[in-house]
Amino acid sequence: MIRIEGLTKQFGDHTAVDDLNLEVRKGEFFCFLGPNGAGKTTTIKILTGLLRPTRGRAEVGGWDVTTHPVEAKALLGYIPDTPYLYEKLTGREFMRFVAGLYRLPEETVATDGEELLALFGIAEVGDRLIEQYSHGMRQKLSFASCFLHRPEVVVVDEPWVGLDPKNVRFVRHFLKEKTREGVTVFMSTHSLSIIEDVADRIGIIHRGKLIHTGSLQETLATARHPGSLEDIFLQLTEEERQP
Amino acid sequence: MTGLWAVLWAKGRIARHSIASVRNESKLKVGVVSISAALLWIGAFIAFREGFHWLKNFEVASGPSYLGLGDLIMLRLLSVFALALFLMLVFSNALVSFSTIYRTKEVAYLLQAPLTVREFFLVRLVECVVFSSWASAYLGSPLVLAYGLTTGAPWPFYGAALAFYIPFVWLPAALGSLITVLLVRWYPAMPRYTLPAVACVAVVVLFFYLRATLIATETPDDSLFLGTEISRALGVSQRMQSPWLPSHWASQGIILASWGRYGESGFYLLLLTANALMATWVATEAAARLFHVGWSQLAGLPGRSARRAGRGFFAISDRAFRPLPNPARALVAKDVRLFWRDPTQWTQFLLFFGIMAVYIATLRNREPESVPHYRSWIAAMNIGASTLVLATLTSRFVFPLVSLEGRRFWIIGLAPITIRQLVWQKFWLSVATTSAFTITVVVLSCIRLGIEPIAFTLAVYTIIAANFGLSGLAVGLGSLYPNFQEDNPARVVSGMGGTLNFLASMAYISLVVAALTVMLQWEALGLYPNRAAFWWTLAAVGGFITVLSAVCTLLPMKLGLRNLMRTEF
């Protein structure tokens, strides 16, 4: 569902993403790991059509995000770490707005929209202005709106900020359940315990280069000594740092 | 619902909720702003109507050879107004569109949605039109209404004025957005000082163009009035009536509608609309091709290294503020850097500088040829113009200073300084910088006009006092009604607090200029019984200005400080 070929992004002399090649299959839960400034957000921004690559290409559902952005984005759902929401809209109006953006029929808001609001526990505050929402409620609305158009690929960038443990658990299970329904999830996070719990495959990026991909077991097997994912992550990124 | 309409629908709902949320605002603030805005509009309408009446009566009183002169001057006035408004709209749209199309957080959200770049650009263009043009409706409507009522225009005239208004504000929005898209595409690749250099050259060219236009002498068409001020004014205004200017199409079309010549008026409406649509198409196609490249460049602008310590403009300003103790010096250094590193800020300041240069360069000393009461009018109006410039500076650049601390308030909150120190630092920074600018303007303009010593001294004293009064109003009201959610200073200014500050500044200027005008006119007309009465009146006016400025400084500062101290960040 996601195919990245020779993806390179340069900002002046700085190469943020360097010849990245990656394929994520349908229904796969792919976790993207890397130290700060490794190129995770740049990759996600290219994948979601926010940035154009300097070289290479990224495809979502067979559509090139640069040449066919509208078709690619119609299949895509994106949840950023700090979601932008229109402060002066109510939760329900925001859902209606998102439905309009994705050209969904009006009834979808009344059916799927309400169902999602209820699922994420914000139906009761759906008629309040978003400016009155807490950070957690905003994040939940962001999740609810993301799934309104039934995306086939969901890109999630560190979604746990502001969520309480109960909601973290709910969202984790919700995303995992979605992958069982065939949705592809591409998640960037630093929460290694969550990765251990949900990831089908892990990719580690460092200094713009993808230095490792594999399942959790494969990743753990790369360790010189038995250890946790955290140990492996530190070992891989540390080795890269040394010439 | 398509993506385009979904966004426009959401914007409509947001506007509705924003208007509804006014009821949550302080009733005093809403009342003061509404009443002041209404009074200002009514005042402008009365002034325009009286002016047009005077022109009508003037041609009748001046004899048969002057028949039609009033109409001619009214036409020229509308043309000049339309041209000034058009140029302002192009400029303000270029600035507004930069933040609207590239900078707000909403942009990233919309870009990841399945909208085409064309749809995205059109949505942002509509927002630019709405955002930048409401003020032109507020300013233009009393003028058009006064003109219609004075000339007894038929009712379709008002419909025509409304019909012309839409393409008239749309065209500069499209042009301004196009300029921004082109600049963002090409500017980041340019060497460091290219844009400031181009901006300076543009201001110099504009300066010489306006100077050449404004000091134009009589034209053969106006031979009847040769050698008079009327002839000069007609000469100036005629140069602003090029048939290539969209402002000319709008003013001509509206005037023709007032004469009942709807066919010709319709031609100009179609001409203006066609050009607005063409400009929209060109801008949209340019955006479709260039937006992403520019956006990517902006997103990854290689951090141009700041100048090394001890060199450049900031080093000079640092040296100038060295006598200040810390943390005030650190705060000033931060404000100066933030201002000059934000192109939307310094370009507007540069434009002010250019306008003031034009103002001073076109002033002429008419003392030998004019009567005393005319000279006294000129002196009072010069003070009025200078304080208006000052009010514009404080409203645009000083009022948002506290709001712009915004979400960074925690940094200051954690630092070992008080909010009182912070707010007073903004006040003194404002007084120091605006004084340097406006005192220079007053001194140079008084020299150019050959203002007499007493009026000269009074003008300098007034501008010094006004620097305190208007800075106090801007900083105080900026602290009383801050908008910590907004990072764009232009949007902070256009809020209710900014409007209140602007109206309060206008009220201050009106009172000061009225007092000065009465005093100077009485002197010019010889109405004082003796010299002592004049000096007493002078002292009373000076005292009035001092007290008014002190009240305008201390009261808003006190209220603003009280509000900030109660606010939880």
C-alpha cells in the first residue's frame, strides 16, 4: 500500500532523507523509529503530500503522491502529533467539514460520524466549540475525523501526546483492529513499549537513511546480546554514529 | 459538497461562531468599539457630504465660468481615492497572502486533505479578499453614499457601487497573491540582501513617481484656472486617471451610473470583472505550478546564519541600548530582532518611511503668498498628519507587541522579571523608536512649510506628548485585550482590541488637533483681545495636551497591567 523508492529530500546542503526504499503491505502495522532529526517527520510529510521529494518517489495505494496527490490523499488518513483543528467550529461541524473535504455524502456524518464520535467518547461534547476542548479531546476528535472517510492507509505521527493511559490503550487496540480489517498503519513514535505490542514490522531511520527493517523478532535477533527493543535501538543508532 | 465548498462552508460557520462569541466579550469593550466605529463612520459621511456640498455651492457662487467645476473636482476626488485604495489593497494583499497561503498552521492541514492546489489557492484567495477588504468597505461606503446623495444619483447607482466593489477588491487580492507566490518561489534562492535591496529600490522609484505626479503643474485642459491651486490639484488628479488603471474603471463606472448612463457603466463593470477573473486565473495557474516548490523551500529554508556578534544593524542597535540594564536590554534586543527578521513587519515600516518621504518632499512653503489663517490651517493640519502617522505606527506595530509574546509567555513567566517590567519595557521601546521617526517628520515638515516659531515649538511639543499618549494607549490596550492565540501581528491588529485602540487613538488626535486649530485660528484671525490672552490660551492648550497624554498613558497602562497580572498563562 505504501511504496517508497529512492526517496531523497534535501534542504539546501542538508540531506534530511537519503535514498529511502521501503514497502509497507496492506493491513500491516509499520512502526517508524529514529532519533530526533533522523528524517521521520520529513518522510511523513512527503508521504502525506506536504513536501515534495528532491529525488525518488512515494506511492500510496498505487498513486504517486507527487503526480496524483488528490487520488493518493483520498486513500490516506493522517494524525499529527499536535492536530490542527478549527477552534471556532464545533466537533460535529468539524466532522461535517471533513466529510465535505473528502466528498462524502451528507448522511455519512449522521451515521459514521456519530458512531466515531461515540466510539472516541466525544459525542457528548460534539456541539461545543473546539476551543473549549482539552488536548486529549482534540486528539480524539482528530482520530475520529481521520477515520470518517475510511482510509486505506493511516499515517500517525506520535499520537499519544495528551492521551490518558486508558485512551492510549483504546487507540492502540483500535489501530491494531483496523489493520486486521485491512487498513495499513504507518506510525512514527518513540514509545517503544507500544511498538513491541502492536508492530508487525519496524523500520529504523538514522541520519536520513533507513538502517534497519524487520519484524520485532527479526529486530531483536540483530542484537549482539539479548536485550529489549530499546537496547537494539540504541545499539543500531550508536553504531551508525561511529565511523 | 466539493472540497472547495467544504472549506468555504467551514469558514462561514467559523465567522458565525466568531460573531456569536462577541457576546462573551466585555460589554464595555463591545459597546465602546461599536459606538466609536459608528460615530467614526457617521463623522466620515458628514465630512464627505459637507465637502461635496461645498464643492457644489462653490461652482454656483463662483459664477457661470466655473459651472461644472464642482462635478469635475468630485470626479477627480473619487479617482484619487479609488487609486489610493487600489494600491493599498494590492500591497496589503501581498502581505496578508504570505501568511494566509504559506504561514498559518491551517495550511499544513489543508495540504494533506484531498484538495487540488488550485482549490487550495482559491480558498486562501477568498480568505485574503475577506480579510483585507473589509476596511475598504468601511472607508469607501460613506464616501460613495455621500457622493450619491449630494449629486441626487438614481437608486441603481447604489447597486452599481456594490457590483463594482466585488471585482474592485478581488483584483488586487489576486495580484497581491500572485506577487507573493512569485516572491516565495524565487526569493529564498536569492542572495541575502536581494529582497531588501529590491524593496528599497521600489520605494525610491515610487517616491520619484509620486513626487513627479504630485508636483505636476497646470495642464492645458485646465487653462481656465491657470495659476491657481485649483489648476494644480486638477493637474495632479488628471495624472491619476490613466485608462489603464483598474481604479479608473471602477471610479468611472460608478460615476457613469450616477449619471444614469448604465450602458457605459456596465462596460466598465465587465472590464473590471474580466480583469479580476483573468488575474485570478493567472494567479491560480501560477500557484498550481509554483506553490509546492515555494512551500518546500520555505519549509526547509537552510538556516541562514545570523550575523556574527559585533557586526551589522543588530550590533548597532545593541550598542544603542547598552546603557539599559538587563533584563530590559535583553527584551529590547529580542523585540528588535523579531521585528527586523519578519518581512511582513519591516516591509510595512519601509512603506511608511517612503510615504513620509513623499509627504515631506512635496510640501511647499507658501508663506509669502498666503493669508495668516491659511498658514495656521496648514500648521494645524501638519500636526494632524504627523500624529496620524504616529497613530498608524502605534496601532500597527506597537499594539500587537504584548500579544506576540503569546505562547512564549512562560519563558518570561519563569524569568526573574515582573510583568510590570515587561510591559513598561514595551512602552519605552515604543516611545524611543516612534519618537525618533515622528519628531524628525515634524521638524522637517515644519521647516519645509516655513512654520512660524511658536507653532513650530507647539508642533514638536505636541508630537512628543503624543508619542507618550499613543504609546500608552497601544501598549496598555494591547495588554488589556491581548490575543495570545495569534502569531500574525496583522491579525492581532484587526481584532476588537486593535480596533478599540485605533478608535481611541483617533479620538485622542481629534481632541488635540481641535484644540490646536482653534487656538491657532483665533490667533490668525486676531480674535484675542490682547497678547496675554493668547499666551494664557497657549498655556491652557499645552496643559490640556499634557494632561490628556498623561491620562492616555497611565490609565490604559494601569488597566492593562492589572489584566495581565490576573491572567494565568
